[in-house]
Amino acid sequence: MAEFGVSRDRFTRARQDRIVTSSADRSPVEAMVSHAEGAISEDDIVAAARERAVDLGADPVTPAVGALLSVFARLSGGKAVVEVGTGAGVSGLWLLSGMREDGVLTTIDVEPEHQRSAKQAFSEASIAPSRTRLIGGRAQEVLPRLADESYDLLVIDAAPADQPDFLAGGIRLLRPGGAVVIHGASAGGRAGDPSANDPDVVGVREAARIIADDGRFTAVLIPLGDGLLAATRD
């Protein structure tokens, strides 16, 4: 799935260029992020899924974010993971790489083309069909149908404005000791701007408030990709 070295994927390089455009202007944090992104390369199957994601307009997670998702999947137990926002399967491939061999990924997306692309990626990776459950539809309608306290990890990679609804509907799915990871927690870097109040910024702030107000969670913000809010449940 991944190697430590310089990424060869052209889409990875393009995304890194958007994160840090000039080494002379890098802050220490930007330099760290650039190094983290450059330290992960992806195999041909993930690279192909990434290319399809770009073609579909589904912005995939960066390699460093993908690697971190794999780590969270492994640390959480990796038997049952639910993902909101299938994309083209890039994040799903990373999650599956960290899950148990008998682990099942449930992934939800409203776009049929995204799920078809993800299904292709999983097939190319020789992942048994029994290990993935792709559910089409709006997450607000799908999440209530899933069983309480039955999942080790909840991953939300969706529009920031929708994060509070997905989080509120997904928290009950986590077993004690489970974890939630939300990608897009910086809202394009605007979440920390006190003057910003657009729907995306309001959404990420509300998601953070939901976690903070729930006394069962210990949370951290991670400056990779578009920001990650990660929390573990007691």
C-alpha cells in the first residue's frame, strides 16, 4: 500500500504543490506537512483510484491522510469501520489496509458514480466482496439504519457544512473505545479565523463543539490534508 520515500504519483505532487508552493515561504508547520506528504508513496492501484477520483471531481485524501486513516483503523481494532463519503475509494483502500483480514468497511455515498469507481478500486486490490458494504444514499438517511455501538471507527469525509449532521447521527454507532476521524476540519484554513462565518466554517466549528460537549471523547486536531479532527470514545 505505501512505502516511505518520495511519492511518484503526479496527482500527489499536484496536491502537495497546493499545500506549500515555495520552500522559502514555509513555516515550520508547513515544512512538516510537506515532509509528511512526501514521505508516503502509493502503489499503482491506489494511484489509479486517485486518478479516477480527480476525473470525477471527488477530491481524494492525500497520501499522508490515507496513511493516518490506516493507522486509526488498526489502532481501533479494525473489525467494523463506517465511512461517510466514499469518493472513488482512495480512503477506503487505505482504511482496508489497516483493518483486520475479516474486517468489514461500510461506506456511504450519495453519488452512484463514486461508488462504482470505489467498487472497481476494491476489485483491483483483490479485496473480497464480503469485506466491503457500499451503500448508496444520503448519510442522514442511512446512518439511522445502522446498529448502535457496532463500529470501531467512524470516518467522515464530506462537505464541512454537513459534518455536524453526520457526526450527530454517527456517534451512537461507536462502541466504547471506538474512534471518529473527520477530514476537512480546517475548512480550507478558515476555521481559525474569528471573522469567518460561512456555512463550511460554521459546520466544522459545530462538529468540534459536539465532540467537546460529549464528555466521553478525548480529541485532537491534526494539521494534515484539510485538517483532521480525531477523537476516541471512553
